[in-house]
Amino acid sequence: MTEPSSAPDSELNWPAIAALVVGAVSIFFNPYLLVSVIAIVLGIVALVAVQRAGNQRPYRLVAILGIIAGAVGAVLVIVSNTISALL
């Protein structure tokens, strides 16, 4: 039987994955910009963790995509509220 690898590359970066999932959710459901803020904060936390680990390069992209998705969700809420206020 083989044991799971204990190499640092096999460790999951949960904040990066959570940032991406929450960022994607923020595009569709984002009350009071709360979900976008959570996605952006999780993405920043993940970027710091990736920088400290130094060997989790794929998670850097996932964290950045989570931040971008959170920002897109925030922009959509702001534009939507602005348009509905003008009408």
C-alpha cells in the first residue's frame, strides 16, 4: 500500500478555492456587496499563503480569479443599483 504524498505540492490551498467559489456566487447573489467582499478577502489571504509557500503556483491563478470574480460581482451590483435608482 502506498501512503499519500506529504509533499507541499499536494496540499490544497482552501482559501484560494473558496475565493473562486464565493466569487462565482457573488456574480449571481450578492446582497449589500457582502459576498464580493468575502471573495476578495479570501483571495488576498490565499495570495499571501501562496507567496509564503512559494511552490503553489496554480493556486495563485485560482486566487486571482477569485478576486476578479468578486470584483465583477461588486461592479454588477453597483451598476444594477445605479440603473434602478435612475429609473
